[in-house]
Amino acid sequence: MRPADFRSVADAIAADIAAGRLPPGTKLPPQRDFAYDRGIAVSTASRVYAELARRGLVTGEVGRGTYVRSEPGRIVSLQPEPPPAAIDLQRTHSRLPEQEAVLAETLTALAGAGGAMAFGQYGPAGTPQAQAVAAAFLAQDGYAPDPADILFTGNGRQALAAALAALAAPGERIGCEPLTYPMVKAIAARLGITLVPVAMDAEGMCPNALLQAHRANPLSGIYIQPTLQNPLGATMGPGRRADLAAALARTGLIAIEDAVYSFLADARPLACSVPDQVILVDSLSKRVMPSLTLGLVAAPPPLTDRLAASIRQGAWTALGLSLAAGMHWMAGGAAAALAAVKRRDAASRQVIARAALADLRVVGDPQAYHLWLELPETWRAEAFAAAALRQGIALIPAPAFAVAPGHAPNAVRLALAVPSHEDLAASLRRLRRLAFAGDDQVVE
């Protein structure tokens, strides 16, 4: 018997989906059963399912099987902006009354500086004064970056893009947690970089899994969020950080440490342990405000020039106004003061969320602005997200965070930062009723 071409089998299933013979929500048979029914090898069936997932036609959920997508053909990676009328549980940018006063004071101060501020275009290193201010701002117990190694970008996403481009050429591989920040997935795809899922547990990436992945097929670096990981909220303890640092030292790999949520928790950066092997990336968008922000990169000395070149080539250099505003916030104490307010706000929102979602399984740190909600067996993640949107609530299903296409937990991420406390509580109670009652039974 001539071996079947997995693409032709995938084409046949795709045709059934397009014709409605396999409607959205249909569960495909286990791969062994599919292989037997089609008279093909199990390995071929696995490639068929992977191809269908690549095309955005099916989604796999851990422990539950593979389903035809609610919106076949649309691969979930980044979510559109939530509709204006929806309660926004997608974005983790908090907007507090204190921010408006800070913005007004900042603009007044910068306008008063006049020509002395020179709102021009700077290079990736900004100015020596800006580097000194940023280095002092990022410093903490056991960590003091050299001002000469500080670089600036327009925002945190640009800093991540520059770091990824500096570490890996198109076609090369970067390790990351199996569930990760969706924007990193999109950036890597644009740069032609392959993300490799490295197993994680309740504390984050597992060092032994990293060693195994690198040994099996060498990586060019890794991307991690050691503190309040997005979407699971995991934070590495000191022991795990030490073990991961040892794995980096053993392999020589460079880690991109995304510290964007670190202001909400007390944890020493991974860069403390292996400063020459960690690119620390932070920004002021979540600490202060997204409307006028700045990306910060603390580069290992051997990589400073390469990262500066990456920022310049990507046109990711910070504008003078953003650099001046960032300096004003960091040196004047506004950034630290807002971080303290947001810590209290995030903790209070977690209390609200956990009370509203009673009897449902939630995962996450009580200091974070996001929460991972594991759904009852009666729901699939994408169907729940679609039903929630019909109820006026925008959230993100697990497949948006999954690095491996078509393989995600049956869960959704809830961002707690945007709504008022009252709207947050009401929307989460509505989600709880939806989870238990079903789409058509939730009424206000």
C-alpha cells in the first residue's frame, strides 16, 4: 500500500469543514482511531492533525481531544481590541486616577523645560544622564546594572523584538514556556524565529527540561517571565532561579528576562545570578501608563553593541519626549509611587476575583493583574470566550498563549486591571454563572 500523503488527507478534512460536514465544535477521533479508519500510519495521522492546527481549522485541548474551531481558518495568536461596549478582561494595563495627575504634572514640567529638554531623536543609548537614571531605577538588592549597558526603546514590545532579533537569526530557535505572552509569538513569527516550548511547572520553566531541549536541538536563547508569568502568574522561587541560572551557565545560553510585571512583587531578577547571560527587559507602560511609555533594556556587556544595532536596525529607538518623560518619572519618584498604588490595587482586585469566581478553579498569584480560569468540562475555551463576548465580556482563551499549535489547556485568562471594581465583580459573577449554567441561561 502506498503511504498516504498527510497533506492530501488534511485537504479532505479541510473540505469537510468548509462544506459544513464537520461543523464547529465537532470532536475529531483520537489519532489512533483516525489512523485505523483511514488506513494510514499513526505518525501520518499526527502530521494531519498538526497540519489542520497550522491552518487554524482545529484546536487541541489537553486531556480533552481535538475539535473543529469555532472560527475555522483564524489562528488564535493575538486578540483584537475589545469592542467599546464590552467589559475589558483582555488587557493588563491598569488606569488609575493617580495616573492622570502624574501625566498632567509631567507634561507641564517638560513644557517648562523648553529648549533645555531638546525633544529630538536619540540613539539606543539615549543620553548618559538617562542611562544613569534608568540604571539606578532598575537596581535593587543584589542587582546594579552598569549605566553604560542601558538601552532604550519606544516600548517593552520593541525591546523584546530587539532582543529576539539580536539573539536569533531567521530559522533559529528560542526556548520559552509552553504558554507564553502572545505578542512574543507574533514577534517571533515576524522575525522567522521558531519558538520551542520548554516544560514548566508551578514555578515556571524547568531547568532539566531546558537542558534536554537544548541537547536535542540547540537553542539560540530563551525567553522567560520569572515573575508573575503571563498567563499563569507563576513566580520562580530563589531555588528555581538558582537552578535555571546554573543551566544557563552550563549551556552558555542567553536568557531574555521579561520583567514587565516585576513591580508588583518582591523577587530578585534572574540577572542577579548570571549577569553576563541575561538581557533584562522592562518598560513603563504597566508601571506608569501605556499612553506615554519607554522600553528599558539592561544588556550584558558583551551584547550591548549587538543589541544597540538591533534596536537601530528595527527602528525601535525611543523618541525624545518618551525618554524625557521616563527620566522625569524614574528620577522624580512618580514611577515608584504609582507602582506602590498599583500593588495595592492588584491585590484588591484579586480578592474581588476569587470571591466572584467561588467554586471555580483559578490559578495565579494574588499579587498579579491577571488570573487563569480553568473551565468546567462542559465548556471549551474558545466557545466560552465567544459566549462571554455575547454577554459583553472580552477575555482571551488559552490557545492564544499556546506555543504548540492546536494544543492548549481548557482555560481562559482574565485580566483584572481595566474595569472599575464594581464592573469587575459584576462581570466575573456573570462569568461564573455562564461557566455553570451555559450560554443561553445567563440573564441580567
